[in-house]
Amino acid sequence: MPQQHSVSKEEPRRWIKRYRTEVAASSASVLSTVTAFPLDSVKTRMQTYPYDGALHCVRTTYKSEGMRGFFRDPLWDAGVTAPLASVTLVRTISFSIYQRSKYVYSDWMARNVGFCPLEHVNKNGAYPNLGTMACFGAAGATAGSGITLIALSVLMANQKNVDPKKQAIALSYHNKGTIKTLTNIVKHRGFAGMYTGLNLHLLRDTLGTGIYFATYESSKQLLTTFSGTDAHKNPIAVLAAGALCGIVSWALIYPIDSVKSIYQRNALIRDMYRGLGVSMGRSAAVNAVFFSAFEFFKKRINALKDTP
């Protein structure tokens, strides 16, 4: 009986170590999403309603709704639960694809080019180069394109059509749950309606995720090399790299994201950089928290004793 009890205790540990990337990514995603949800709410409000600026949006929201107003979706009157679930799912899948892809690309480059990016990154004192950035960028682009179909269905279920000519359809979407909203989209636009703007979304996620991971891995390597410490022993480098990758990726793909949102809502063309400052601030905060938590959780999981 004691032996059977020991085996049952070892199974969860073995499973956690095997899927450490997914476990760390999902746990970190929950933490970062809850932490940055107020900024996300402000960003969405600024892109949807005619506020004079971020401070005006914050003051107006707090005056009319209190602190609770920063923890709900202004379009759907929904709380943090729906985005928490969808973001966690998408991010976990994205990191899983990325983790596997970077080993595939690194092995391919080692066989065909004679340079192994992952071996280079793990050398003390090594700096990022075109080979490592290409490997991480390609792996990130693969992850971004892989999650597009999943993410787009969720996003379409959380966007409101604001075209005056289609207000009746917009009202049928308003204040509904995700399933009800998807049903209405299919009713009015067909199944293809769930993938409106697919080309723009694919372009945004492929480029954005490629830039995202290439920037994170390269800046983390650069900062740890400068400091002369290992990444696991330098939380400031991880924090800074996470914030930087969020800022850089958003700044470069923000126009594509704006065009995609406008196209999906059939809205009038507006300034493509409206709300960019809030978006970059939110992205920096989310990714600084996310990568700090991700590396911490992964380090703790790796420290678990191996089971026989």
C-alpha cells in the first residue's frame, strides 16, 4: 500500500514536468491577464468611444462605474472570466507550438547551415545574431499562424458591429454570451462570418508573434550576457525583455490590428494609431508580468526531482 501511494503521488509530478511549458504558460497567463485587465479595458474603451485621451477615459469610467468598470468588457458588459479563459487557451497553445517549433528549426539549421541556434544561445557570453533571431522569429511566426483560426473565432464573438446601417445586427450581438454571439454571427454572416478578416488576422499574428518571440529571446540573451549572469538568476533581464517584446511587437503590427478591427466591424476608417500609447503600455505590463511568472514557474518545475 505505501508503494501504491508513492506511485500515485509521483504521477502528477511526472505529468507536470513533461508538460512544463504548457503548465507554466497557462499559469503565467492567468496572472498577467488579471493584472493587466484594467489597461485592456481602457484600451478597448478608447478604440470604441470618443474619449479625449487615456486620463479622460480613466476619470470618466471611474466616475460612472467605480473600480468595477475597469474589470469588465465595455462592449459586452462582461467580466474578466471570458477573456481569462480565451487568452489562457490561446497563449498556452501558442507557447506549446513555439517550444516545439524552435527545436525543429534549430535542428534544421544545424543540419543544413552548420549552425545550431539553441546551442549558441546557451553558451556563456554569447550574443544574439541573425541565425538565432531567424530561428526564434520563424518559430514564433509558426505559432502565430497556427493559433489564428482559434483566436479569430473568439475575437469575432467579442466584437460589436458599429456600422449604422447594420445596427439591428449589432444589437443582436450586444450583451450576449460567447455562444449566443457566435450563433448570431453565423445567422447573419454564415460560418464564413466567424473568419471575417482572416487574411489580415493571419498577417498580424504571423508577423507579430514572430517579432514577439525574436525580440524576447534576443533581448533576454543580450541583457543576461551584459550582466554576466544566467537568465534564471536575473529576473530583471526577464522582466525587461518581456516588456520590450510587448512594446516592439505592438508598435510594428498596430496598424494591421487597427485595419483588421475596422474591417471586422465594417466601421469607418479612423486613425490607425488611436490608442497606441495605451496598447503599448498594456502590452509592456502584460508581458513583463507574464514572462517573469513564466520563467519562475518553469524554473520551479525543472527543479522538481525526477521520478524513477
